[in-house]
Amino acid sequence: MLTIGSVVLGASDVPRAAAFWMEALRYVPREEAAGTTEDDWVVLVPAEGPGVQVALGLSETPVQERPRVHLDLYAADAADQAAEVERLVSLGAERVDWDLYPQDADFVVLADPEGNRFCVIDTSRS
């Protein structure tokens, strides 16, 4: 049986991307305890409890404007979504002017400091 081990994102500046995602998700480097951090690869894990690993790998590939794969981050309700969007923007994320928003969207599209797009979803509306 297969399971998902990590979601991997490309980054031109792995330390910068790691700093953003560690603050955004409250994650830590998996290998931090061993004292081995790299400038071209890092696997991030939840600081506490279970969760999906996020790996960041050095990439020179340009960011896709409409990526085929992206992260969906869940917020409990509209107020939580708005607060999280503002927190993520304060950490360096940027709002994306997304031309495909439905009329009553339950998601907000953001981009991390590397340009990787992700969504913050209001899960109370589903």
C-alpha cells in the first residue's frame, strides 16, 4: 500500500522558502535534531503532532502561473480564513489576482515568497 510521504515544492532559495513555510505552518526541519540542514533540500514536519511533510528542493524551473498541483490550507471559518490570509501576507506571501475565482469563492489564492501558489480555504462553507 502506498501513502503520501511529502508534498515537494521547488524553490530558488531553499532557506528563504523554508523560513516562510516554517512560520506559516508552524513546522520545523526534520533533520534539525541531527544538525544537518542543506541549502538545496529540506524536509519540514509539524513541530507538534502528526501532519503532512513539506519538502523544499532547489529548482531553476520557472513558477507556473496556473500550477497543476498546489497546497490547500484549511481555515475553520471566514474569520479564521481572513486572519490567516493576513498573517501569511505579513510573513511574505502575496495575494494572487486570480481570474478564475467563482462568484462566491470559499478560497483565497496566495503565492509564497518563491511564487508557489496555494489556497486558504474557508471549510465552514463546504
